Amino acid sequence: MKKFSKILLFVLALSGCASIMRDGSQIVPIQSNVEDVNIEVTNSQGAVVYKGKTPATVYLKTAKTGYFNPEKYLIKASKKGYSTQYTPIDYHVSNWYWFGNIVFGGLIGWFIVDPITGEMYHLDEIATVNMTPLSE
């Protein structure tokens, strides 16, 4: 039993709490105040990761490769008769990162595992694009 306890303690010490609770990606619904808006979602490198119409549900990565490196997204929305709108999808630091590492990951989770894996981040739960009609 002592050997099992030591192995379990070792495994927990090498893990970060946010890495245990998250998988590095997230589903984000995109809605708008007008139906059938054309949208393009681009990542921080400018690559289009989704192209379609609202309402939509997109599967996005929460972090890029690197240390403390969250992914950022921008929605470009357009529709005839409306001005083009740009809406960010913001990232946030997960509460699992802040509080879960007190219980599970400790300093290794805070400063090594979660920042390297990017599991410490989550995106907005929903993105809303507000279209503005063009003045005539």
C-alpha cells in the first residue's frame, strides 16, 4: 500500500490541475442579433479556422504551443445592408488553474505543466456579434 501511495503522489505531483480537468480545446457557440450573418473566425496568426453563417458552433484550441501562450480569435462578420463587425473571442485563466493547483498540482502545476500545455486557459462561453444596419 505504501508503494501505491508513493506512485499516486508522484503522478499527482507531475500533473497540473487544469491539465487534469481540460483537454486544450473548447466548443464556442457564435450568435448574432441578425440571422444568417457570414462569419470568419481567425486565430492569432491570421489563419481562418472557421467560415460559415450564424448561428454556429466552433471547436477552438485554447492555447498555442509555448509557455503561457493563450490562443486569441477574431470573428469577422458581414451581411449585405450591415456594416462589417469584428468581435474578439477572449481567453480567460481557468479557476482550475488558480484553485485546483492548491489541491492537486502545486507549484509544478502552476509554473510548469499547465503553462506549457496551455490547459490553464478557457475561451468565452459564447460569442455574440452585434450587427449595425448601414445608414441610408
